[in-house]
Amino acid sequence: MNDNDTLQRFLFEAAAVRGELVRLDATWRAVLARHDYPPGVARVLGEMMAACALLAATLKFRGAVVMQIQGGGPLRLAVVECTAGLALRATAKWEGEATGNFAELVGTGRFAITLDPRDGGASYQGIVAVEGGSVGEALEHYMARSEQLPTRLILTADGERCGGLLLQKLPGRLSQDADAWNRLTQLADTLSPRELLGLPFHDILHRLFHEEDVRVFENEPVHFACSCSRARVADMLRLLGPGEVRAIIEEQGQVEVTCEFCNQRYVFDAVDAEQLFSAVLLASPGPTRH
């Protein structure tokens, strides 16, 4: 069975621990095809994509998880978004050659996770300092500090694939096995990057947890998708106001906006701009008469 671009959930029946495996193939290459990232930046972004998919799989609402690292090192910004439907997109900004390990790339930074319901509900954001020598360690620190959820993450990425394994204690559930968490995380730590990216999920679960009582759920497809659109860009231009948009057109001949996630270009000329703001005027209520 092909586990590429797939997320697999599983549950330890007696341990009050849940788990997930994810592997991104075409989804990851779709991100790499749109930007020429240095290898170190690509590795961080790929590991963040795997981690974001693992977290988004737990959403109980129609919305998205947005994971963001703001760094003081060569990696200035890395952003990954994953919807509840497991649609992913990602982008990063860097300066210079951007070489080194995770700590060297990020330097002093912040790790933020935003839950965006997109259904009228209130969004939530947690922010902690970046700590640890990898994306997985930084996210484990975030979950411990912000969510008080013991979590183990094994993440890896190369130029073709990225993947991840998550183990997490279930909140509000008591384990029937007092040693389960330590045992399961020690087993997870034996998983190599090659196994995570290459072995079928069934083989991974058997190799790690064949002595455990594990319930495996149906796998779910993961894919690349960008939520940008001409309508969203138009709304952004309306927020700028007619004066600023017209000034840009007078100077440059048009307004051009490129999506940082997918590189899609949106161009608005003078006629487009007038239509933007005439539509706003037509929709505005007229003066009240008494």
C-alpha cells in the first residue's frame, strides 16, 4: 500500500496515548517547486509541514492550524498552514547563505501556533520562545509550555519527502499502564529517518509497537493547496484605499501582488482598480433622509 501523502492515526488502547504518522511526497515537492530554498531552510520547512499536518488532524472545527517560527538568525520566518481537511501550504524567508543546524538557522526566535476556526469563532494563538535543537524539540517545548500536553515528535525531511511520527498523552484520560508513556516514547526514538520516509506505515507500527495493543484507523489523504484568490487580493487592495492604490498605478502602471505561498501573480490595472472601488461605493448605503 502506498502511504505517500497520507496521514495515519492510531491509538494505544490501555495507555491513554494517541499517535499519528504522516508522509508527504507530492505535497512537499509542490512547495519545493515554487521556491529555491537553501537545504537547511528546506529541511526546517519540511519538518514543520509534517508537524503541522499531525497537529491539524486533531482539529474539531472547520479551520486551520498556522505554525510560525520567527528567527533572529539567517532563517527569518517560516510559516506552514494546514486545514482541517489536510490541505497544506508553506513558505519561508531567509538572509544570506542560511547554512547550519536548526539552532544556528533560527538563533533567538519565537514559535507561534494559531488556531483559526474560519467559521466566525474566535481564533487562538500560543507563543513561546524557540528552544531545542530541532523543529520536533521546539514543538515539544511549545506543547509542554502552552498546552500542558506531553508530546513526542519524530520529524525528518529531504529533497523528495518529509514525514513525522507523533505520540501524545490524551488529556483527561488515566492510563492503565503507569510505564506506558516512557516505554512508547523510547520505542519511537528508535525510528530512523530512512524508516520514517521509506517503510509502509503498517511496517513502522509493527516494528515499533508489535507488543502493544494498538487500534489503527483509516488513513487520510494529504495534499497541497493554496487559499489565495483574486477576490482575496481585491479585498486587501480595498483596505489600502483608492488613494494609495491609484498612486501605485500612476507610478508603476499596475498593482501586482504575488502570493508568497504559491507564487501566483495577481495584476490589477487602472480599470480593475476603478471597478474595485466603484463596487464599494455602489454597495454603500446612501444618506438617510428624514
